[in-house]
Amino acid sequence: MAKQSKGINTICTHVGEVNDEQFKGAVSPLYMSTSYAFEDVEVKRYPRYFNTPNQEGLCKKIAALEHTEGALIFGSGMAAISHALMAFLKAGDHIVFQQTLYGGTYNFAVSQLEKYGIDYSFAEGWKAEDLGKEIKLNTKVIYIETPSNPLLTITDIKAVSELAKENNIVTMIDNTFASPINQNPIDFGIDIVIHSATKYMGGHSDICAGAVAASQEHIDTIWQSSICFGGSLSDQTVWLLERSLKTMALRVKAQTANAQLMAEFLDAHNDIDAVYYPGLKSHADYQLAQSQMHGFGAMLSFELKEEFSTSQFMKALQLIKPSMSLAGVESTMLSPVLTSHALMSKEDREKQGIRDGLIRFSVGIEEVEDLVFDIEQALVKVKSNSVLVS
């Protein structure tokens, strides 16, 4: 009988689990040791070398989820981003970034790359042709993020990968917002996939981690420099992350379904000025998102009518938490200008279309009716305050 390919929930649950040879437990045992034997062993293990039993198991699971040969895990999403970039860039090289990026990535580029003699350009937009205009003879990397944080712009992954291959350039993508459940960039020709594993992979707002998935050749290149930078993850967090990944497909699919309904609710609401979600047919790249995503994701952003205070609105919420980060099972909202993109200047934020009144909404697994009620009651309070002030 031909071997059947594993389903996504089976991969989440079983691939990469560490067998409990001694007690036959149903879950991976946790190996906390930071010191392992070096004689008469097949592998000389050391946490900074990403090869403890729990690290190896987790990397196999992430690689399987992203359809790659290998993976590495790090102490944070920014560690994953910076380790990947610095493995492929050196003094005299050039990198092209799309315009719409996570604020931390933007800050890394503008505050760190020049120190190492690395040149960079931000494209005028996020389409392949925008990126192509910035390519130079010394361009080594093209870096994209789709859907983007926080405006949910969609970049044509296949077009970017084809552009890069024509010019012998390595491609990297931040796939955090989509997660491996909703998008697999490797299938469209991208070289290196990066995640803030703090988000959907962790999924419970209690883990800080990062992940990189790629061909074994690219993983080996990243490994060579990463063992020097020291961004490895503790095995206790590795174990917790492996446990969390078991339910990722179930969580993300539920959150994605909720986000679609919430986006449609907000889009039809008289007090909402704009909604940014690729699952809305009014989104400029709805068809593109449909062609490269398995689902439209659980992140959206919106703007209240100009006369309403976003700060008062979020303070009036009773169920949805005004909170940093995203992708937990609980719904959260935040102001990007005060959090995720606070390190960017107002001018640079406005170039991306990030206005002061933008609210980013990470949709959780609660009943949609409860989320709708919370938003409605908060809007009633904000409108009441507006009337009193006027």
C-alpha cells in the first residue's frame, strides 16, 4: 500500500514528537540538561547548537508544517529574522524590503544594517514590480511579509520568487500572520520562511519564540552563524511550544472563521470608517489572497469614524483585551502607532498608510456573538462620550 500523506492535524500532533522509551508516556519527555556526553555518542549535543532532543523534535514538526527539509528555532521572532538576514548578508551587500513591514523588522533594518556595511532599500509598495525596481548588482536578499502587519496587504509570493530566481537572489518571508495553516510560501518558490512562534505557533500568549524553515542547505548556512550569535531557546519553552503546536490547526481554523465574520460585521457598520482584511471581496487583493492562502487568517485592522476616540473605544471594551502582541486564543486589540510600529517615525508610518486611529484586531476563539456585543457596547459608550463632550 502506498504511503498516505499525513493530514495537518496529524502533523501537528505527531510529527517530531520525542519517544518516551523509558516509561512509554503519550507526550514527549522534557530533557532539561544543558550538558551531554561527548564520547561514544552519535551526536554531540549542546543547547546553543540547536540539537538537544526537544529542539530536534520541534524543528522536525515545524519543517513538516512548512513543507521544508529543515528548521531552526530561536528565542524570539526578531531573533529568527535577524539570524536569517545576517546569515546571508555581509558588508557590501544589498537587501530589498517591501514597504509594508512589521515595525520591529523596519527598525532592525534602519538601526542595524548600516553598522555592518549592508545597504538596503524599501520598495515603494509591496508588489513584485515595486521590489524589482530596487534590485541592484549587489542585491542578495528580497524580504517580504504577507499578509502584512498591520494593514493586511497581500504580496504575490510566486511573482516575487520568480523575480528573485531570475536575479539569483535569496527570498525570505515573514509568514507569521498567515501561519503554516493558512499559507505555505515554500510551495510558491520562496527560499526561507520566518515566524514569530510567539504568535499562532504558541497560541496562548505565554511563549516567546521564533522559527525559520528552509531547505537543509539554507538551514545549514543559518546554523553556521547562529551558533555564534547564541539565540537558542530553552528546552522548557521548546517543550511548551511543541505541546502548543498540537492544537494549532484547530485554533487557527476557528480563529480564521471568526475573523471573516468579524470583518464582515465591521465592514457593514456605520461607525467604522475602513476595514482591512483580505477575506473581504472589497479588498484590493482578495483574488490574489484566495490563490495563495488556504484561509484568509485571523488578523484584521479597522478605523473608527474620525469623530470617535480609539483610546476611549478600547478602554470601553469588556471582553476583548487591549493588549500587546497577537494570535492568542483570546481576542485582543491594540494601536500600532503606540506598540508594534512605535519605533517608526510618524512620517514613515504614514508612508505605509498606518494612521493614528488604526486599530489592529487579533480575533480569538470566543463566540462571535460575544465579540460583536462587546464592540457594540463599547461604541455606544464612545458615542455617548462624544455627545457629552460636544
